[in-house]
Amino acid sequence: MIDISGLVFRDLAIQKLRIPPGHTAVIGPNGCGKTTLLRLIAGLLTPSAGTISIDGCNTGEIEAGFVNEFPDRNILFYRVEDEITAPLRFRGISCRKTREMADAVIRQADLSHLTTRLSKQLSGGEKTLVALLTAVVPSPRILILDEFDSHLDQESISLSLDIIEHSGAEYVIQCTQNMDLAARCDHVLYLSEGGLELAGTPEEVFSRLKRTCFYPGLWRIRDGT
Amino acid sequence: MELEFMDVLVERDRFLIRGSGRFTPGTHLVSGRVGSGKTTLAMIAAGLGKPDRGSVRRQGIGSAMLSMQFPEQHLTGSTLESEIASWHLDPDPVLALAGLSGREKDDPFSLSRGELKRLHLACIFSHPFDLLILDEPFSALDCREKMATADRIGSIRAGITIIFTHENQHLPRVDHLWEIREGALVSLGGVPEALVGWKNKPAVLAELHKRGVYPKNLSTADILEAACRTHD
């Protein structure tokens, strides 16, 4: 369980929040603190006050994969192959084992065609897919994805969900503006300018957002509204 | 006024895209999968890239603008104020349009990506252009801003607007639909007739079609009206 208590960082304040294992969507208007919350959970930011613990551990003590909302900020290396294998090489894992682990992830995703490319040749969506593969290759316990789907078409989103599912991550926390995607997650957190407003299952959260544009489009068709 | 792709072909490593077609005044939507060449075509349409074969003919187009997929790639100013000034615009109304009033001294990179996109689009929409090319204008925006952006695009009354996007829910009304299929730019025709033949249509549209309901166009209002008809 991810436990957040008395959290304060700049404008973001969350008194109490428990995020169970599974796939959690973080939704809300632009600028309401979604990215800040994700970066705090990933251990990339330190709260001004309060605590975040993940299964009793501090953030930063847990292996986390992170995909940035700016695709170019994910990519460090000239060749895609070097990018995907980098997290393993940084850990000093042997070349043979690195190759095996990276190949397994790439083959499962059926994205071998990207590995021979140069990073600068990739489209925005392809950069996102490479960033996702790079994030999952060390098998993190927690996977944090900041609006990566905004660069993807529907088929690529489905492919990404397969990659995420096969990653084995216990916690997947994904910020998204695709409400149909959020509706497929196990849990949804709705942040507004005033902080955390709603948390629960998709049914619980979206039932409170029915009169807003945050209600999933596919549910509107289902409901005939 | 017209933009014409004449047997255009671009080849990059494993990537190939070819196509011919005329873009006339009105709103055009071009969809395609990740890596299918949308951005490459957008660059060529804007005159910022050249095809390996074929040519692009522009007739009666005096001013052209490409809004790039990533707003950070447009940045030249170190504050919101200087960024807006670099577009030869008065900061105050643009900041108000972007919902960022009072933040003129902030670093653009202190904004969230959605806020940065809003700032960039506010600059774009403050100028009239004969040819406006929008590469993924809805990415990173929340649903309210997507609808506002769709409204702004829909209110453009002159010139050629080409939107390259895979946005699946909040779109403007469009006049002509195009799709990139297996390396080829295909004209699907005018909307609503073209919606039937749209292969990689948005999930919401696919769900409506499955239920035998066809919206009149792609705007949120059109989709909501069609959603109501599913229960008639």
C-alpha cells in the first residue's frame, strides 16, 4: 500500500491518501499538481512536509520506473538499443544478462524494429514507447507514467497496456487525459486546483464527474447520455 | 487558395510515406498511427521539410504556421512575457487567453506541459494564417482545454487548417478527412460521409458505428448528440 500523510509540496496538499496495489489513474485539469504528485511518489521530489511510504519503505528505496511527460526528456542516448539497456548497464549487470533482459522485453512488445534506430529518428510516439520499454526493463516494483499516452494512438495505447501488464509492477500510477483509459484502471484519483478531490474505483469517481467533460466518452455511449 | 501534394514520397531508413492530394480552404483532419509520418507530412506541408520525390504546390498562401507537437520546441523566451513578445504579441491578452494571467515573469519550463501547450496555442490563435498546420494540438490538454481548442479551430473562418492528430474524443467539426494507411496518405473525402470508411477511427466513433449511429461531425456536441441517439 502507498500511504500518503500530511503531504505538502508547493500548492499541493494531501492530508491522507492510500493507494492500493494495481493500476491507478491520476486525472484532473492542467496545472492541478498531477505531475508533482507523481514525482513525489517516484522519489524525484522531496515533500516540504508529510510522508509517503510504499509498503513501509521510503520513496527512493523502491525500484521505480518513470516516464516523463516531455518525450525528449526521457531519452539520453544516441541509439535506441543503448537507451533501453541503460538502466541495466548502470546497475553493472553483465552484458550477456543485459542483452537477455532487454531482448525479452523488446520481443514481448514486438518492437524489435525500433531497436536499430537512432533516437533522433523516432517520432514523438515512438520515443514514448522506447521510454516505456526503458522504464520496465529492470522490472520495477512501481511504474510511474506521466501522460505518456497523450503521444499515442489507440493501438499503441493497447500495446503499452500489454507492456505494463507484463512488467510485473505491483503499482502502476498513470497520469492521463484519456478518460476512457482511466475508466479501465483499478483506481482513479481526481485532483483539482483545490487538491485531491476524489479517490476510489472508476465507478465511484466518475459517478461524481458525470456532469463534467471528465466523464468517459465510452460510458456516455453506454449510458446514452 | 490551395496546398497540393504532387506524388510526394519520403523515405527514411525503414520509413516510407507517399501521397497526393489537395488541401483547400476549410478544416482538414489527418490521422495515422504512431510513426506513420504525420509529423513528416506536417513539416513538408509547412515548407520546413522537402520530399525525396514529388513536390508541394502552394497557391495563394501568403502566411503559414506550423504548431509543432511539442510546445517546448517553440520556446525562445526565458519568461512567459518574453516568449509571448517573441511572437510580436501583447503579453496580457495572450496570458488571459491561456489562463495564465499574473505569471508573466515565470519560466516557461515551470509550467505543466498542459499549461505550456495552452500558452503556445494562445500565441498561435492570436494571429491569422492562410495555412495553419497543427501537429497534435490536443496532446497534454485536459478535456476543458481540448474543447476550447476545438472551438477556436472551429471558429477559424478563412484559410486552410490541417490538423494532424490521434485525439479520440474532443475534436472540432472538420470538412475533410485524411488517413495515413500503410505508408500512403489517403483522402477519405468530406465529413460526415468519410466517417464510414475511417479505418483507425477514434474508439468513441467506433462504438457509435457498432451501434449503427453516425454523428453529423466530430465535435463534442456532435458526439454527445449521437450518444443520445444510441438509446432511441
